[in-house]
Amino acid sequence: MKKQFLLSSLMVLLVVFLAACSSSESSETEAEAEASTGSGNESETTDNSESKAKQVVTFWHSMGGAGQEALNAIVESYNSSQDEIQVNAEYQGTYDESLTKFNAVAGSDSAPTMIQTFEIGTKAMINSGQIAPIQEFIDADGYDMSGLEENITNYYSLDGTFYSMPFNSSTPVMYYNKDAFEAAGLDPEAAPETFEEIIEANKAIAKANPKMKGFALQAYGWLWEQLLANQGALLLNNDNGRSETPTEIGWSEEEGKSIFNWVKQMVDDETFANYGTNGDNMVAGFLAGDVAMFLQSSASSRDVIDNAPFEVGIAYLPHPEEKERQGVVIGGASLWMIDSKPEEEKKAAWEFMKFLQTPEVQAQWHVGTGYFAINPSAYGEQVVVDAYAEKPQLQVTVDQLQDTKSSFATQGALMDMLPEGRKIMETALETVYNGGDVDEAYNTAVEQFNAAIQKANAARGE
């Protein structure tokens, strides 16, 4: 008690002494005196880093479910690893919803520091005039992007410039029910590789279990684009929009119509499961044993494997037998820096972007979600090695990406009308799913796709 009383007395005396030495700015002096009491002297108060507020980075994202949980854990880990930057991760709905919100506040104080945007939003973000290319930060920092996964960075590099940082990247794979394969007399370790082999496998599955359909393909423009690229076909002319602005579609009638004819054959055989545009229903149908095979993002792999009451196989994307497999185009999203924010805020966001690319973080992200590791060194981390030992199917998704042949086709298309183009192809696919004429659906889609390209160019005065 004596010590406490003595300490209190000394503190009061110190405050009185400092107050007596003050000028007419008494309120300011009292604040300084109180700060000095806590630290011992005024100079230490001025240099005390603990009193410095953290630089806040507002991060808009579109990750839901397990992806959001994994992302929140990473953000929390980063915030607790240092005391200079505070990242606030804020969910904004789907990619489309998030982009709409961003366009409404772009250039204002309400805009985020960084935003996650899907890959087909790349050209729209570049054309917006609202972003700072991360190449500026790469150059200033001497950051080496060559250590990241080449088949991912290829998509986000345009004319030698990186505009955004790859983050959650995925490609489609084929999921199949190994138990259903075995029951149908098919080799569960050798999935069909071509359109034609899938048609034949469907027949065997239907014969073994008349209640089960062989194959499902969500009416999703992204999946149609991937089946096109796997044939080496371009989505847009002018090297998929990477050499010059596109003026029309890039694929041939043979390439584009092959996908429609393949689906039509399965519809006619009554081995096709039609879930329309609803990917969730398609996955649920697979888990319930209603369909034996389907195509979907590799990011779903962990969830599908964990929830299936049977052994799940994962295989490469199929292709027509007369075409050599070329590989897949990276999907998912990347992180964009917003130009209107203060320099210190952008530098803080850049530090967080670099943190996300470290092997340890990427290993955690890959295992927790099924998305690829942007930094391939992550695959050597023990957490990934252990996950592959338990679920070897996860490695197939990575193998398919790394086996992809680099070309303009697999590098992916760039244009601001791609979201509209996807909707056009989805309508065409649904027409065929519901028994419509292939030629009519295909020709209408091509006409509308070209019109969308021309409209987008006209809007930009090109």
C-alpha cells in the first residue's frame, strides 16, 4: 500500500510540475503531461510506435461458405502477425454483385482498397480507369512473379504487365462415382477421356442402374469455354483478344458445334441429367447417386469428396476423340488495387497481397478450399503432402493444370463483354438440353455473341 501511495504521489507531483511550466495552451500541456507520466518522458511518447494507429486496408471479396471461413482465418493470421496493418475482409455477395457495388462507389471514400473480381472481369477493370496495375508495385519492390504458377500468371499478364494479383484460381475437372463405375463393369481407375468414351460409359451405367443417368453438364458458359479451349479453339479472334481488340468469335463451327452435338447425343440416349443452370442441384444429384459423372470447378473437390457416400474419382476434362487434349483455362478471381486510395493504404494492401502468395498461406488455402496454390512451392508443405496422402484425387486437379499446353487458347480470352457472352451460350445449351435443334441454337448463339462483341466495341468508340 505504501508503494502504491508513493507512486501515486509522484505522478501527481509530476503533472503539477509540468502544468506549472506550461504556457497559455493549458489543455494541450495537460495531455502531454499525462502521456509523459505513462512513458517516463516526452521524447519517448513521440517515438512510441505502439501509439501509432494501424493502416486499415478494406478488402472486398466474394468468398462464401468454406472459402469464406478459410479466407477469414488467413486474414486473422495476417492481422495478428504484425502491428502495422489491419485488413478488414468484407463479403460483398457474388462477383457480379460486388462489381456492381464497386462501380457505384468507385472514386469515392466508400471504395475499398482492394477488390476480388472474377477472371472475365479483367478487361472491364482495366478499362474502368479506377485501378492501379500491380506491376507498379512489382517494379518498385523488385518482386519476382516468375516463382508463381505459370499457367495461372499467363492469364493475368497482358503485354508484359500484371494488372491484378492472382488469388483463388481453379479449373473444371470431371467428377465420377467409382462405385457406379464398378457396378457397371467399368474400370473405376480409368475414367473416360473423350466425348465418345463418355457416351459409351453412359450406356453401361444406365444398363447396370436404369435409375441413374450417366452424365451432367451445367448450362454454364464457363464450362462451355473450357471444353472449347481443351480442343485448342479460341473464344475470340485476334489471339483471344490478347494481340488486338476482338471483332468476332474465334472458334470454328466444327469446334463450337462439337459440344452441342455431344450433349444432343446424350439427351437422345436418355443418359443425360438436365439440371439447367443450377450447379448446386447438379452436385446434390451426384451425391444422391442420381448421376454418375459431371463437370465442375476443381474448387469443389474437397467438398464433394468429403460429402459423398461413395468413393469419388476426379479426372481431366474430356475432349472430342479427333482432337488432342490441350488443357484448361484458369478460372476463379484475382485481387485488384484501387487507384484512388492514398499511397500508404495501397502499399499496405500490397504487403497483404504478397503475404497471400507465401507457400505456407497458399498451402493452407489449397487444402482448405480446393483452389490451386498460386505459389507451387506450397505443394511441398507438409499440410499438402498429408492431404494428398489422404485424398489423392486433390492432386489430379493440379496435374491437369500443370499438364496444360500454353497457347492463346488456354491462356484465356480478354474482353469486357465476356459475362454477356457466357449468358448467351448458357441459353443455347439449355435449348439443346430441352430438345431444341442444335443448328438453330448454335447459329443463334453465334449471331448474338458477335453482336455483343460489336456492341461493346461501339460503346468504346472502336
